[in-house]
Amino acid sequence: MDKMTRRRGRRPAAAEWPTLALIVLCYGGWAVAGLLLWPNWPLAGLLLLTLMIALQSSLMHECLHGHPTRSSALNEALVFLPVGLVYPYRRFKALHLRHHADERLTDPFEDPESYYKALWQYEELPGWARRVLEVNNTMIGRFLLGPLIMNIGFFAAEATLIRRNVRGVRRAWLLHGAGLALVLPVIAYGFDMPLWLYILVPAWLGQSLISVRTFAEHQWSERPDGRTIIVERSPLALLFLNNNLHLVHHKVPTAPWYRLPALYRERRAEWLAMNDGYSYGSYWALLKEFAFRPKEPVPHPALRRAPEAPSGFRPHAHGRTVGGRERPVPARPAKE
């Protein structure tokens, strides 16, 4: 990516008002959903809560990348209230910034957001666990089971770090607990909603909506740029803050969400060439292809016990040329 694109992606010195407005809309919509809609139109209230929880997750992602102000403390404060309940902001930030080392994308030992496992890890799992992970690599499975699988793994890993007294982890969870001390009474007494219902419907489904995006984002490829997707069009783009254009975000992580579409349009052919055509027209196209079929294998194609074992894997290539034709990518043997 050239210097011009990086300059255009750089966040401005002043506060980014579109993001600030969206944060106000998100927390305001959450309050309206619980205080006004839930008592009178319960289904509408649950639906709006789900959408606002998903949007708040996207806004946390935006803030940890240095938006909408130059102050990291202020950015954290703007999304401090954990309406999604699960993720401490500081832990999300630390793990996600590690994920942005593109040369390590998808590595189950180096990439905190990888859904792959090394072959020897996979072979040590009981059969039922292998099957669950395979189902989780289908789009329907990720939507339904993804939040449970992801949260169990996250809590187990965090508990280990807390026991080891890893620097910053306990403080992150203490701050998260302070946020929950504000949010949970509002849900229970302000909304008059059972906490189990909030957890099982809007909190769960809010994560499920985000899993639609994360399901698509990455695949193994020998070239780091070939590991990150572009989904060109989606009615969920605002909810995802345009991270459907995920390669653009990875290459220009300082760009605010509302600039990503223009950056993509300016260089569309180059972006598609850069990631070897790992692109889809929409999430609907992904759903049609991978609703009940795993998009990726669970074992990482490059992390095998036996070096002589053939990979039998190639990255998916659903990109198009600028003229709109399908552009298949030739298979490459995975590095052993």
C-alpha cells in the first residue's frame, strides 16, 4: 500500500464526529430498547438490544484502533459500559492488536483470533469435540454455537492468565467488573428483565451477528495478504462498521470506519489482486456455499505432525476480475 493510501487512511487530528454520534446512538438505542420497547413491545425490545450489543462490539473495535479521539483513555471511556457482558475492553484490545500481525494470521499459537488447530492438537481431541469444531466451521454452526465455543475458550484462557498473574490481566477484569456493576442493575431493575433472558437472547445473538463477519474474515494462505477477505456489499456493513472490507482495514488500520468504502472503491482492482481474489459479493453468497459445509478445515494446513503428509488444501478463490469474471487461484502446496 503506497504512501498516498496511508495518508488518506490516517485519522484526523480532531475528534471523529461520525463515530462519536454512533456511540451516542448505540448506548441511547440500548436504553430505549430496555426502558421503553421491552415493557410494551418485548420482541422489538429484544431485537433492538441485539443490534445495539453487536454495534457496541464493533465500536469497541473502532476505539481500540485509536478512534474517535487521540486519547486512548477517552476512547476506552466512550465504550466502557459492557452491554455485551463478556469482553473486558483492555483484553479485547491486547488480543486484537496481536491479531493484526498479518504474517502470523491464522496461526493457532500466534493469532488469538484463529479458529484453526494444529493437527496434533486436533488428533488429541475426543471425537465429539472434533465434530463440534467442524460444525463451528459452518456458517449456521458459527451463528448458533460460535458464542458458546468462543466464550468457553476465552474464559478458560483468561483464568489461566489470572492465576499466573500476567501483567494487566487482573486490572482489565477489575475494570470490566466495575462496568458490569453499572450495567447489570440497569438490566435487572431498570429494564426489569431477567438476566438469564438478557444473556440467552440479546447478548448471545449480538455475538452471533458479529460471528457472521468473523466467520468470513480469514483463511490460511501462504501469502499473508491472501488470508484476509473482502465482502463487497452487505446490509450489515453499518453494524460491522465496514469491516466486511476486511483487507482494507488490515492494510490501513488507522482509517476510520466511514473511510473504508472510499479507500476500497479507489483501488478495487488492486485490493482484489492483493488478496488473490479472496472475496465475495455478499454474506448471502457465503451462506449459500457454507451454511452446512465447513468453510475451512479445523487442522491448520501448515501445522502438521508429519512433514511428508500432503496438505490437500488450497485457499478459497471466489474473487472476480474487474470485468466481473470468476478468477480462480491456482493451488499452492502448504508449507510444512
